[in-house]
Amino acid sequence: MCDKRTFPSNKAEPDALRLSIHAMLMGATAEHVGRNLRDAAIALGDALDDLRAAGSETGPRTTPEKPD
């Protein structure tokens, strides 16, 4: 058995391991979220390009005049 005076951090080791695993998971989650945001931004840009192209095919957009 270990002498508690020699190894006082025995109780702290599970907490440190838990925090280390949590930090790794949060980093992986942040990276995954970042990739999803990047992909969503690219898709949004592509959709806007498609809308602009469709608008240029039909001519400029006009708004109806409001009666006075």
C-alpha cells in the first residue's frame, strides 16, 4: 500500500484525469463545431451566388410603387 504522506495526490488523480478527458472532448467538440460553421458558411455563400445568378437572368428586381 502507498503511504499517504508519500503520495498525497492519490485522491486528486481521478479529478485531474476527468478534467483532462473533459478538456480533450471539449477541444474536439469545438473543432467539430468550427468545421460545421465553416461548411454552413460555404453553403450559404453558394446559395447567395445562385440567387444572384438567378436574379441577373431575370433582370433587376423592382419594387411596386406605393400609392400616395
